[in-house]
Amino acid sequence: MTETQSGLRKSSPERSRRIDIILLAIIFAVGCFLRLPPATFERGGSLHGLAQIHPQPAYTRLGFDEDLYRVYVEGLSKGGLGAYPEIVDEYIEHQKTLTGSILPPVRFLYIFAGYVWRSVFGCDAMTALQQVAAFFSMLTLCFVALFTWRLRGPLWSLGVTALFAVAPTQLHMSQHALVDGFFTFWATVVLGLLWENLRRPNNWRWIIGYLVALALVVLTKENSAFVWFGCVVLILANRWFQFGIVTRELVIATVLGPLLGVVILVFLAGGVPTLVETYHLSITKNFILEYAIATGDGPWHRYLVDLLLVSPIVLLLALGTVFRLNREQKPEWFLTIFIAATYLVMCNLKYGMNLRYANMWDFPLRLLAFRQLTLFAAIFRRWQNLALALALLALCATEFYQYIALAVNYPLYELVTAHLLRALKILKLAPDIGP
């Protein structure tokens, strides 16, 4: 072998790696552009000229939940962290007078992020919350790319990131000042760090990161209970699926992380009784909330129906992968078990079902869907790379078209079945149930 030939062989993987990184950067840039909030394109802004090609959401009103987050951010801006117990007390007194439930201020991390963003950039509270939601949607896209690269390598990272970049529910959450996209970031981080701890045991950096991420999920939203339950099931399932090694430190972190989050919430609320009463009022009043009764109920397969309406091909491909899994496909089993465990709890919540809460399944579903695409492409053997690229491009186009139909051509806000059916023109005479 000549020196030139040896040099070519060594440089080829490096060149391929550079191409993968460049393609991934392009996908990430496109995904970030699609996630830019509407305020970015207001007249006079530096990106105003790009407004014509950005898919602006048709729903431009201020949602009820968004207005509450704005009130909490403004209250925090006036009194600082020291005034947080007063904000919680005011919520309790106001909630007692209502017949239905409103979101509590103990969804602290998103509110605090809006407060910090407002303080740094000098914008109003609502703009800050919208930009925080969009920014963390971009961070989720970045984390998905990195996590998938570590799970399955560069090719899978390109494919899954491309699908995630145009995921309809991800784009929808990035355009509104709601906590669910923000929550998805932290839930995905917890899932990724759990995998790393199983694969690389006794690494204190992964352990501490996992513990802190669990605490931050608790500080974000009460749905953290679903994520924690999914993690516990994965740790128990490791006995049979052998994802990695469950250490004593990992088990301790799984317990201490949520406890740390609860302790912080206790201090923010001003005591244990106040925190308990806050959650009690929020949960019990939700059972008599007219909107929750009208839109938040249904059979166990309600989420499957909603996912089929939003991302039909992705869901079918993902289900196809589940039925073909073998014991060697550990990342796929890991994500499948997480979806199944969290689904089991979420589909049994009376008046508590909404596709917004399933936002954290978007990454696992798209990785499973990409697995099925690779199996289909392998049929073409010599042309399998081209077949995979074309199939991926077609699926991304379909996903983006779904977003246009749902949120650009129709003023979609809440991801409930009636609105999805109306947006897709399946149901045309449904009553208009506002958020």
C-alpha cells in the first residue's frame, strides 16, 4: 500500500464526518428557523424580511394559560424570588373562588426562565415567555441530535433530527407561551442521562446531571410524575433487557432528584401545607372544569387517535418497528418501554388527556419510525442510501404539510381531538370549544 493510498483511507472517515456535521448543522438551522416565534418577525426587526417564508401560526390570540404565565412572571419581576410565597398564597385565595381549575404558580422553572429572559433582554413578560418556549424547543432539537448520535451514530442522527425538526407538535409548542415544549426538553434530558448512566456506570458527572435534571423536571410541571415513573420502570426492566448496569448511586439519584425538586418547591411555596393545598385545589377543581370535561376525557387509545391525526405515517412506522424488535435493539426497547410506561399512566387520567402532554414522545416515536425506514430502504440493497434519503425527504415533507394544515391554515391552539378533526376537515360541524 502506498503512502497516498494510506492517506486517502485515513482521510475518508474524517471527510465523511465533516459532511455529516455540515448536514446536521443545516438541518438544525432549518429547524431553528421554523421554531422562531412570531414576535421575531415584527415590523422593524432584523428578520422581518423572512416573515414571508416562515409558517406563521394562524392562532394569534392570547390563550388563557399564557395570560396566567404572564401574570406570574410580572409578579416575580415586581417582588423577586422573596415574594414567591405571596404569589402562591394569592393563587390559593383566587382558586378557592373559582368553580374550575387554573394552572398553579408551582410550575416554577418555566416562570423563572421567563423572568430571567425578561430581565436580561428587557422585553415584556409575554414576549419573554414566547421566546423561552421557542429557545428550549431549539435546545431539544440540539439534544435530540446529540443523543441520537451517541445512540446510533451519525446517519441515524441526521434522519431522526430531520424528522424532529418538522414534527408538527414540536413546531406548534414553539410558537406559543406554553410550558409543554419547555417540559419536553427536561424530560428528554432525563431520558438521555438515564441511558448514559446505565451504559457508563459510576461516572459522577452523569449521576449528578441525572439527579439535577430530575429535580428540574419536578420544578417545571406536575407531569414530572410520569417521567419519574417511566424512569423507574426502565430501571426495573433493565434486569431483563440489559440496557446497562444499575448501580446503587443511580437508584439513590432516582429517589433524591425528585425529592430535591419537592424541597425547593416547599421553600418557594412557603411551607408544606401551602404546597399541598396548591396541588389539591388544582387537581380537585380540574374535575369540575367544563373545558377539561369536554376535551380531556376518552378511552385508553385516545392518544393513539390524536397521534394518528397529527403524524399518521410516523406513528404507523413506529408501531411497525415495535412489532419487529429483537433483544439486540436495546435503544429501541429503551424508548419503547418509556413510551409504554408513561402511556399507561397518562391514558388513565380522568379529564386529563391532551396531546400537549405527549409532546415528550415525539423523539422516541421518530427514532422508532426511522428504524422502519432503514428496514424498507434495505430492500433496494445497492440503492438503499438513495431510497432512504428519498423516503426520509418524503416523510419530512408530509410532516411539515401536517403542521401547515393544522396550525397555519387553521387557528389551532389546544391539541384536542375535536380541534384536530376540524383542522384536517374531517369534522366540519363540531362546536367551537375555545381554550
